[in-house]
Amino acid sequence: MAGWVAAASALAALVAAGVAERGALAASLARLGHLQWIWIPVLIVGESASMAAFALMSRRLLAAGGASVGVRPMLATTYAANALSVSVPLAGPELATAFTFRRFTGQGADAPLASWSLLAGGVASSAAAAIIVIGGGLASGSGLVTAAAVPGGLLAVAALVVLSAAAHRPGLLHGLERPGAWLLRHGSRLCRRPAGDPRRTVRAWLERLGSLHLPASGWLTVTGLALANWLADAAVLAVSIHSAGAAVPWRVLLLVYGSGVAAQSLNITPGGIGLAEGALGLALIAAGLRTSEALAAVLLYRLASFWLVAFTGWLVFFWLRRVRPSRRTAVAAEPDGDRAGRREQPAGGMRPAA
């Protein structure tokens, strides 16, 4: 209930700001009519590169456990999950995580590998975001921002080190068995879902974790792809500013970008609508842009990074839901002999990705 009240308050504040600054808003809309539209394809390519980097990161993590997923199925999962995450207020990230987990397990990954990939991907993305903020603080000369971001960056890097060590040291995994069983037992009681023998379940998951193979070079690749995901999106913001006819504030660009990401991550409104635009606009004005230039740049950036990507993601999501029933219908329509013959074939590979 509190979340919905906050969302309504944010929307009311957005409307009030639009009424109060209707002159600047009209000027920004007029500036949109004189944009350098030749840069629009560059915006689309940049945002596509950002999404592709995230998809390749997830694909590399799944490959550490032997699950081979094609690039196109992974891109479909990434776009559809992103649409869920940014479009549904409050519960969007949880729905996106559940959707991604089901997709991973449906594409050949077992439950421990899918969970580990989601966890490692989230940690790598957080570490990359901290690096972005630290870099922005150093570039702008803001020691306060850098000092505030360093603890988060160190924590994320430490989590990556722990994940890597846990996957290569059986002794460390064995030490996690008892606390893991305790957490699972009490979590099952809270959720009122019996978990059987928690210790045996945790032992099976830890043994699976110990079978993962991701060397140091693999972790560097994963972190690099996470960085590429953020930097490509920041480049879209820079191109949007240039398209609006303003000078790109390179020294503080990453800090401006970080303010928008932080506002959107609050998830009070779908995709941070209103909050992200307000944070980015204020940051750009503080960086020296005129109000009309800042608003035009923000509107263009959000059109490419939020509306276009979310629209594409929902198209992919409904296409995936349409494909699944048609495949089940095709299997059900096969003669019994064909299905029996297929069951008798040896299972040597992963299930085909949807």
C-alpha cells in the first residue's frame, strides 16, 4: 500500500512540475522538432548493444555449468524479462527474475545453475555499476561521490571473489551446508512450504555449484560485458544530448547517467517514469544545459532506452507465450509411435531453447 501511495505522489509531483514549467516543456518539445534525426539509428544501435551485452553475460554464466543457449533465445529472454522488470511497478524485478529462472531451466540449465547465474549476473552488474560511478566521480573531480561509491564497489567485488572461490573450493562449500540448511528450513516455515530434508537439498545444490567451471578470464569477461551494458546505455544518453543540439558534459556525464539509473532503480513507478526524467533533467541543467535542451535530451534518451526497449520486450514476451502452446499442440498431434520412438532416443544434449 505504501508503494502505491508513493507512486501516486510521484505522478502528482510530475504533473505539478509539468504545469509549473509548461513554458520550458513547450520549448523542449519545439526543440524535438529540430533534432538531428540522423543520430536516431545510432541510438537504436547503442541500446541494442547494451541489451546484447547483458544477454551475452548471462549466456557466459550458463555456459560455466554446461548449458549451451543460443544467442537469439538469450536475447529473447533478456528483452522479455526487461519488459516485465520496468513495466510492472514494485513487483517488476521479482517477476522478471522468476520469468528468467523459468526460461533458463527450460533451456537446459538445472535449478542450481539457473539460480547461480542469476545471482552472479546481479553481482557482476552491481560491481560494474559501482565502477561506473567511481569513474564518474574521478572524472568530475568529486571526491565525495567517489568515496561514497568505493564501499559499494568493494562489496560487489568481494561478492564476486566469494562466488569464484566457492565454486573452486570444496571445503568452503562444505562449510556453507549447515547455515544454508538453517536458512532453507526457516524460509520454508515462513512460506509454509515444506522443503523435505533441507540439509540434503542444500548439499545437492552445493555439489552442483562445485561442478561449475568459470576461470579468472571468464569472470573478467562477465564483468567486462556488464560494464559494456552500462556504458552502451550511457553512450545513448550522450548521443541524445548531442542530438538535442547541446554540448555533451563529458566530465560529469557518468554522474548524470548514474542519477537517472538510481532514480529508475527505486521502481516506485513503472520504469521510473517521472523520477528518472526529473533526475536526469535536473542533473543536466546543473551540468550547464539550458532547460529546453536538457528536457529534449532526456525525452529522446528515454524514448530509446525505456519506451522502445520495453515495447520490443513485450512483443517478444507475447511471442514466446504464443510459441509454447503451439509446440505443445504439435507434440500432442504426433502419432503415439513417433512419440514413443522419440522417448527411446538417448538423451545426450540440452533441451532446445524456446
